[in-house]
Amino acid sequence: MSSSEIIENTALLQKYQSLDQRGKIIAEYIWIDASGGIRSKGRTLSKKPSSIDDLPEWNFDGSSTGQAPGHDSDVYLRPVSYYADPFRRGDNIVVLAECWNNDGTPNKFNHRHECAKLMKAHKDQEVWFGLEQEYTLLDKYDNVYAWPKGGFPAPQGPYYCGVGTGKVYARDMIEAHYRACIHAGINISGINAEVMPSQWEFQVGPCNGIDMGDQLWVARYLLQRVAEEFGIKISFHPKPLKGDWNGAGCHTNVSTSAMRVPGGMKYIEAAVEKLAKRHLEHIALYGSDNEQRLTGRHETASMTSFSSGVANRGASIRIPRSVAKEGYGYFEDRRPASNIDPYLVTGIMVETICGAIPDADMTKEYKRESD
């Protein structure tokens, strides 16, 4: 679709968006499918909800999303949070839902359920997260967006946080996503162009507990919906292009209440020691194809060994220079890939640094999905 066609279609849509909805509300239910993608469908509500309890449970055909067999295909959608809809606007909403089976058990691809138990069990530690979501823009033929046809742009160097033609691409789409997140109520804290051309990043957080996973999934949905209108595809693959190009991660910033006050460095160091002992368990939950990215090159640590350091972007865990100087703050886990399920990553992080609870184990949760 050409840019002129996109503009024309957008103008046509706005014509109908201004129509009176006569008190009705459109709720776009979104959920995570078997492949870690996002699905959605809309329904009409008779009035604006005042709380999550006002939103009805719904269902979908799980056999069409890889989440249920054809002979028993109904999967139930249980709303867990909702946000202002930046596309339909007005009182319309986007509803994030968990997937449940008809026997009352969470669907095997529903990682939020176990994560929420861990967050609730350790809520006294007030674990804050901030996720740095990197992603790559592709055209409709799956080529990197705006790259020379049959060739490559100049080597990496001028693109990171770049300004100007030939250094950044699709800034209009990125700005649209930024505003959409703010309108929806997502705690988006910033954006920037990344090291590889046509690669960008947005940051969400700080968010407390389960809210982190919820907000990142909704921000991803908004990104893909905005990109749809611009005729651009979004890739969350951690190494979308082989060769001397940076991969894409989802760096995870973490702190507990004890880490955020003077003297907190000892708690950060204790957390790093615990993470070192469970390196392989974490890597198993840190995204598919991550071995293509965690090579020890392009600002990454090696996948096979654990490391930490102050201001070291080639380490598994980076402690910011300002944190080391002040003696309190947060740490950054640089291992997670761009295609992570944030519930798995934040869940195992809390499990490791705060202590597990008997009936919640994110490693077992991941294995349950793989079976």
C-alpha cells in the first residue's frame, strides 16, 4: 500500500469514527496465542465499565490459534486489565485477557497465571521492572524496511539515536505508536532509534509486579496495530539479519524496595549472586533463537557463561555507573531476547531473587507449554 493510499484510507476511517455510538462501547479483547503472537476481536458493551469486574468473560476458537484441539476448541477469555483505545477513541477500550480451558485450568500458553501468583506472594518487596523492547521494521516482502533493494546500508555507527534522512526510518510511525501508548495509559518512558538501521526501541516502566507484563503486551499490540496502518511489519526476532549487525533484545531492569534506598547495593549484589547460580534456567525462558544473538559480540554476553559488571554492556548483568557510585538503585539483565514472554521473564526473576513459593515455578510452567 502506498503512502497516499494509507492517507486516503485513514481519512475515510476518521469519517466513521466521528459517528455517534449511542451510548455503546466497543471493547477490543486481546490475548496471546500459541506462538507468542497477539490475537484480537471486538464486542459491543451496553455501557462504559467502571472496573474490570464489569467486563464479561468471552471465548474463541482455540483450534484456529494453536491453543486447543478441534474436538474441544473453546478457550475462555478472562479480562485482567483494560486501557483506553487510541484507534476508536472515545470511551472505547482495549481489554487484555487471560486464556482458560473449559475445565477451569489455565491454558498451557497462559503464563500470566503463575507469574501473578509469584508477584502476589512477594508484593511486600515491591519489585519494579522496566523493559526495553527492541524491534525491527520490515516491508511487506519481509525485507528490512527502507534498506537498499538487493544491498545494504552503510555500516553501523550513525543510526543509534540518529537524526536525519538516511540515519532513521519511519519516525512518523514510531511517533504514532508513542502517542497511542500514552493515550492508552501505558507507562511508556521513552523511545529511541537503535544501532541497526530500521531498528527501534521503546521502554515501558517502571511497573510494579504483574503490571509489567500486562503493559508490555498491550504496548506490543498497539505497535503492531499502528504499523498495520502504515503498511509496515514488526519483527521481534532477536537476530533478524545475520552478519555484522546488532540483534534485538528486551533488556530487563529490576529493583526491589530494599535496592532503591541507601545501602541497597548489598541487595543488588546478593541478587546477582543468585542469578549466577540459575543462569541456564533463565536462558531457557529468555526467548527463542536467542543463541543467534548472545554470541559475546554486538554488545552481548556469551550465552554459555554468566558475567556481571559496572557499566559493561557486554555482561549478562549490568550495574549502571550511577548506581555503583550512589550505592543503591537497580540492575539490568541484558540476556532476554526481543521476543520474550514478559510473564516468564519477570516471573522467574522474582522467583530467583525473592525466593520461590511452593505452587509456582516458571521453569515448570515453560516445560508444561513445551510438552
